[in-house]
Amino acid sequence: MVDESTDSDQTGSHAHAVPEPDRASPQRSPNRLFRGCLVLIVAVIVSMAGIWMLFVRIDASLHPQAGPADRAYARQVAQEAADHLGHSPLVTSAPSASSEAATPSDISAHVSISLKDGTSVQEAADLLASTHEAALHTKDGTRKITLTVSMSWTLSGTSIAADFDASRATTDIISTTTRDLTPVGEARTVRQGGSSLLGIDYGEVGSPPASLASPSGSRTWKSFTMAGWQVTSTSNETRQFATPPMEQVIAAATQTSATGSITFEADPGSMSVTGLATDDGGLAPEAAAPVVHALSDCHAAGLTELSLNTTTGHDGPWRTLVCQGRTWTPKNDGVKGQQEAAILNKAAEL
């Protein structure tokens, strides 16, 4: 007879037996977590590297850098221009050549020379045109590069030291150079370098220069001093200058002050006068009225705005008039507008 109690006890002991813990589990879990984090970190690094390489490629395509071939190309053009100029009997100095290549589309060559004093404007323009032909024209077409020639000499009492663009078509080179040098013989200096505007200085004069309003070939400012007043006129993008009655304006300004400055901007047609006499309350209508009266027809003067101030270097508020139709009106409201209206009323009495 089978001992049922024994079997029952054994069966019960097996049924209620507590399984031993898996001692390997606590060790495997951290390892799995570590490996998972490591894979994630590597994936992030690889992704960031890919994004960076993509950014570098996009930036390189948008902002390509000049390579050795570009720099060699620029040097070749500069040297060919220098060689051509060095054989001209008009050139009195050894040509100094330089070049620069920032990007494949921004390559430039530059040559500096001195010309014989007395070299005519036409001779200088023709020399620039022939340099363009020698350095930029090939059997395959015209080279795409900025070629600048710095020339210095004295002609008819005018000291010239300026950069001239020899990159354009020969007809454009000749016409631009001729217009730029129109003031020669009347101006004291002609100066220009780098990206600055061409500067024409007439010095001290007894009457407005005849070439003051002559169109220029480049963006230009022209300056002179007359009766103690410094006058500067700047051309617009089409190289045109403002044409106000300069002599009348200066005569009107000298009625109230012995010195000052007048600035004309052809674009947008503005005129600024600094240095008008003042009283303790600021710009007196009596001081500004003569200038406004001299420019009573603002449309005929080619002006859209007239700004007036007191003594030179004064930081006080400007009084500004705007041209409507053919007459001036106050630009501002409030107290400033009332002061501008007072100037107009005083000018109407003259």
C-alpha cells in the first residue's frame, strides 16, 4: 500500500517550493542598458557628423573659396597688364602688379603706374583701353576679372592720383575716363582709391567752378571753398549732380555767417546748410530766411529737401523744409513745425 501522506507531502513541498532567484539577471540588466546607451550615443555622433558634412558641402557650394588656379589666373592677368603698360612711352615708373582671388567669381588684378606729366586725358583713356585689350582679350573671349589701373600724374595744374576701371568694354573705358577727368585744368586735385568715391577738390575759388555740375563717369563728390563757405556736391547713381543757384545760395549764407558748410546730395535732391548765425533760442528765422529765399523755387533748384542748422558742429535740432510743387513747406509738426513755418514767413518778406 502506497503511503499517500508521504506522496502528498512531497507533492505539496514541490508545489510550494520558492524558485531560486536568477543571479545572472542583476548583472545582465546594467550591461544591456550600457550597450543601449552606447549605441544611441554613437548614432547621435554619426548623425551630427553627417549633418555637419552636409552643411560644409552646402556652404562650400554657396560660398566657394578660390583655389590655386584662380590665384594663378589673377596673377597672370596682372602681369600681362603690367607688361603692356611697361612698354608704353607714357609710363615713367616700373609697373607694380598685384592680384587677389577671394572666390572664383571675385578675382581682381591691380597695376600701379606713374605717367609723364602733361599726358592728355585722351592719351590716358587710350592707354587704359589698350591695356584692357592686351590683358583681358583672348582668342576664347574676354576674361572675367576686375582689372584696375592706378595712375598718377599732373596735367594743366591738376594733380591726379586715381584708380581707373579697365574691365569694361573699351568704348566704356574711354567715355568714363573722359567724363571723370572733365574738371582737369580747373580742379586742384583728382583723387580716388579702393572702393571710395572719386573726389574732385577745386580748392579756394572766387566763383562756382564751371565743371561743378558736369556729369561724371563714376560716383563722385566735388568740393570747393568760396567766401569762407565749404561746399560739397555728391552725384547720384546716374552720375548727375544737383544744379541749384550756387552763387546766390552762398551769397545768402554769407549774409548771416562768415563761415559754414553746404552739402548737396543729388539723390534724393537734398541740401544741408550748417553754420547759420543763431540767437539764444536756436536758429533764428532771420538767419535762415535769406537761404530759403534764394531757393524759393525748389523744383527749379532740383531739390526735394532743405535742412538748416546753426553754428558748425552744433548738435541742436535741424529745421527741415520739403518741396511740394514749387514751394517749400514745413516737414515737422508741433513746435519744430511752427519754427519752420516762421522761417518760411520771414523768407516771404524778403
